Amino acid sequence: MKKILLLSLVFLSPIIFSSCSDCPLVESKPIVFCSPREATVTEFNPDITPIVIKASDGVTDSTYYEPVKEYSIHSYQFPNDDSNSGMTPNDERFNNKSLIPIYQSAFKSLVDNKTYYAAILQKFPANEDIKGDFIVTQVDTLPPTINPLLPMSAKLRFYGFLAPIPTLSFKKENSNDFCTDIIKSLSQAQLTQLRTNKIRFGDSTDFGSFTLADIKIVDIITGKFISDPLVIASLPLSVATSIINPSASFKKVIHDVVVKPGEVYYYQARNGREFVFAITDIRVGTFEPRKRRMTVMFNAIK
């Protein structure tokens, strides 16, 4: 009986092995709950320097512009999926100018019957006008050893919805720990609360503060500032008032959030995706002119 059983197995084994060799191998994919990314963003600085070239006739001048050493006009935009770490789109409005209008209104001067722009000009766009998700408007890197009351910090101007997570702190650069200490520690109840507490721009009530002295008169054709006191004085008060105190439908939020290393935030990006990020570094560059930068570690929330 044993011999019959043994022979049966011998004859059946080729069939078993050949049939299995024809089966496709199915690899089980690991479930990745956390895959942190990093992004370093340079302090926004659109400053340019005019260079005037004198023509040989001594009359005709040519002017072109060069960026300052710290020039940087990129923002940061969180990624649409996990295939990349986001983008740093440039704000092309600053290509040949260091100031752009936040508010402006045309008026006709009774002095020369020409039309001009009265404008509030700024070196940073208003929150809703940012090209990406945020810009770094200022970096303060004074070491705490010099002044412990003034630690390293940065000012960020956001486009999307923000909520701080004061119960969490992440003073590391360890990606694995970021998953364990931050992402996996958040409960659904906490996420629900963060979604409830999120605020557009970080503060939807800060519209900046401007006075009549902040208004500049600009030639519509050349784009140059007007210094003629008669033209400046011809600006109607109603126009000036509408610029420094626009109606509710025209008001723009101008708000910066001060962040420090170790702080953790919830953010809903302009593409609709949700992220949790930590401020992991604020520093100056290695080489001159030592541009100032800020680094975040982040992960998308499913």
C-alpha cells in the first residue's frame, strides 16, 4: 500500500509543480501610512537695482535692472500627490519691479488732464494673491545664545487654511520619528477638531494698516512714480479714502504667521489636500550673501 501511495505522489508531483510554475507571482504591496517629505524655502526678496547707461550723445539714457544679492521671488506650493515634494513657483509680477500694487485706483488729474494710478505698493503680495501656498516674508536667525528672548523665527504668509497644533512639538529632523511622534499620534477626533478650527490665511481679519502717506502716484504709461506735488495734491480725497480703507468686498488680508523651530501645524492647501507639517530648520546659507531659509517636514493626511 505504501508503494502505491509513493508511486502516486511521484506521478502527481510534476503536474503539481508545472501547474504552479504557470501561476503568476502576486507580490503583496506594503501599506505606507506615512511618507514624509521636506521643503526648504528662501526668504522672499524682490529687490532690484536700476542701472543707468549713458549714451554717447550724453542725452539718451538706457536703464535696466539687476537683482540684489539676496534676490528670490519664489513661493512654495504643496504637491498634488506623493510623487514629488511640491513646487516653488516664481511670482513673475516681480520680474522687473520690487513693488506691486495691493490696491489701486485710476484718477484724472485736473493739473494736466492726464490719468494716473493712485496705489498702495508692497514688496509682498497679499495672502490671496500668493502664487503658491506660502511665502517666507522674513527670517530672523539671531541665535538664542545671543538673546534668549529672541529665538530663531520666520514669518510666513499663507494662502490656504491653517491651524496650529500646540499640543505637539517636533524638535528633530528624523523622518521616522516624525511619522511616529506626529502623524501616527493624531487621532481622528483631533483631526476633526483641527478641520473645525482651521482659519483661512491663519487670520482672516488682518487687513493691514495704511495711511495717506502710503499712497504713491504712478504714471499709467511709463509705470514711474510721480513726484510733481501739484499732481499728487490733485488726488481726490474720495479716491484716496477708497484705497486706504476699501469696502469689505475689496479688502485683502495681509497677514504673516510667526513660526519657530519645533512647531507643528495643520494646513489645507490651495489644491484641497490636507497636510501636517513641522518647522524643522531656520538658518542662513553657507555662502555669501548667506540667504535666509526655512525648512518644513510634512506629510499628507488621508
